[in-house]
Amino acid sequence: MTLQRTTPAPKVGIVHLGLGAFFRAHGAVYIQEADRTGDWGILGVSLQRPDVRDALAPQDGLYHALELGPDGQTARLVTSITGVLVAPEDPQAVLEAMADPGVKIVSLTVTEKGYCHNPATGRLNPDHPDIAHDLTQPLPRSAIGFLTRALQLRQQRGLRPFTVLTCDNLPNNGRLLRGLVLDFAHRLSPDLAAWTRTEARFPATMVDRIVPATTSETLATVARLTGTEDRAPVQHEPFRQWVIEDDFVDGRRPDLAAVGVELVGDVTAYEHMKLRMLNGTHSSLAYLGYLAGHETIADCMADPVFAAFTRTLWLDEIIPALTPPPGVDLAAYADRLAERYRNPGIRHRTWQIAMDGSQKLPQRILGTLAENLAAGRDSPGLALAVAGWMVYVGGSDLSGRPIDVRDPLADRLRVTAAAKSTTVGKVAALLTVAEVFPPDLAKAMQTCLTLAMKSLLQKGARGAVESLT
């Protein structure tokens, strides 16, 4: 049986850029629960490929979210997506949708690289091909270009701006995105920048749910549980969390607090906690676990050496650099993370998490390293994780087998690593990649990273990890 709507779709109140699996397993579910009036339907926008549109269109935007619990699986029908536009096919239609007066929120999950910025500085990269195009052409390609051009349309038409709600794993994500949009807007029109600065809102958020990639097994499980053919299911762990700064244009938003979203005045402590404790250890396990032959995070946690290493990272290196959110016990949070990582129902692949590392390292690992160095605290585990990344982006594992590196800087990183033959030389060369390593931090890290790299090459990934626990 094919999925079809039996009741009217909600009115579109939200446009979402980057309709990937994470948002469909997280934000779209929350919004469905919070939409008590039928005014908060979501129009998705694929910024690159038509795959999601092509899968969802024949089933009226419906799909199932498959929960992977330790004791079994359950499927839930998600009805909040009303349609999907593919930006490269008709960018004007996307702009018009974002400029519609009924749209109060434009949210986005475009991953770190979709912000077209320098991760080490947080500044817009005007030389990025998409940004360079969008500054001179009226029909944009980038998320930053679409946001700014749509705000410009609303200003020209005398409309109130929409709230821009980023749901990506970036520190101070709302403030970061606001700065990027304002920079872009100022290059178009100082008047637009002034209006955006005064009238638009960019609340920061923290999002948390582990969402492994959909597989053919996911499709088969959903078909077995529901008796329907679903071409676009997503799968996720039971846990979820969404923390949002309660700062929306004219207060217009669904009743998110009623469905468990935490609406707060300042999300910074929540962001740092999640980015450094969850994403930081995920990335550490991704590189070192992959090099040790572990396919998934659960596999890593089933290895007592890696489980002890993760605990050491949390207690000795990450938590000392954090200020906890109000009422949160960080050691208890670490215990909960360990429980989630061990969930046998979640097959979150180390290779999947390892993608786009040049965009992820600064906020997930390097921020903690920098604070520990400044405070005189050692971070041998995090240094080893960065060394693991350095081996990984060289394009081959410790046995010389090739790695399919997926990263915006993949070619440059591979060439940079290959240009030096010694361990000291490779580390020094990769530390010159300023998009990843701020120069002062690169200089301060060189000694500990060189020691970590030597340990990794001499002992192997598991041996190097074991030597720290």
C-alpha cells in the first residue's frame, strides 16, 4: 500500500532549507506535535539534489520515523511536511515561498559546510563559489544567499521578516548565522543590513538526536511494521532534545514548550555541552575507531579500551572546560551519553560521522583543546583524536588501504599531508591549514600533536588509545 494523505495538509508556516534525515527525524516530529492549529506545516527545500523530493512527492510528503530502541523498533507516521522544492530547478519559487506572508519561520539544517564560512574564524567566505555567485546574481545557490535575498524581498514588499532558526551543530549558531547574513546583506545594501539587524531574529538552538543513515533494511522494517511502501523513512534513537532561545519575530511560533522543547534565554551552555561532550567524542571515536577497524559507535563502545577512552575524555578533558547548564550534572549527562552510544539498535557508522571533519573539528574538539591549553591542562586524548583525523584525511589508513575521504578540503588536505615525509613535517604542514587551525592554536598544539601522531603510527589506533587509559 502506498502512503497517501487522508486529511488536509496543514498550512505552510515554516520553510525548511536542507531537508535531510536529521530534521525529518527531529524538528519535523516536534513541529507536528506542537501544531495545534494546522498553521505550521513545513515546506521543505532541497538545496542541491532532487532525491528527497522525488521520494516524498508520490506519497504526499508523508513518511515514517523508525525508532530504534534497545528492546525493539516502532514506526510513526510524520505528516508535517507539505511539499518539497528543489532549489536548482526553480530558485525563484523558493524565494517566493520564503517571502510568503504566511511563513513565519525559515529553519535550516545544511551542515557546517553549508554556511560557506571559515570555521576557524566564523566569518563569511566571500571567495566561496556559491557566495561569489549569489552576491552578483539575483537567484541564489547558497543557504546564506536564499535567506538574505528572501529577507530583501520581504523588506521591499513591506512585510515583517521571518525568524531564522538554525538547527545545525555549530557553537553560538544563531549569532554565527546572523553575522553571516548581515555580512552578505551589507554587501548587497546597507539599508537591508540595517533592517535585518533591527527587525529579524536568529535564535540559537541546541539539537540532539542520533539519526543513522537510512538503509534498505530501514525500508524493509517499515514495510513490515506498517504494511505500507515508504520510499523516504528515517530512523533514530529514542532520545531527543531541542533547546531554543525564545526570541521569535513578534513571538510567532508553534507551542513548542508543550511538547518538551526547552525555551531559554541563553542556549550557550547547552550548545557547548552537547557539541563538546557528544559531538566531540563522536568525532574522536569516528577517526580512531575507524582506524582501529570499528564500523559503528556501538562497536567502539563494545570494545573496553574505547569505552574507557571515551570516559576519560569526558571526565578528564572535556568536562573541566565546561560550564554546565542550570541544573545539569555533567557526569550524569556523560553516563546518559554512554548508554545511548551502547544502544545495539543504532548503527551509527564511524565513516558517516567522519565526513566533513575540516568543518567540524574547530567547534567539536579544538575549542576544548584551546581552553585546556590556556588553563595549563593536558588533553592527550583529544590530541590523539586530531592526530587520527590527520591520518584519515591523508587518504589511507594505518595499513595503507585507501580511504574515501568526504570533505570540502579533501584534495588540499591529501596533497598537504603527502608533501612531507616525516611525522613532524606532516603535522606541521596540516597545522598550516588556517580554515581549520587558528595560527596561535596551531603553534601551541604542535608538540602534543606530534607526540600523539608518533604514538598512533607506532602503536596503531587501539594501542595508542589503550596507552591513555
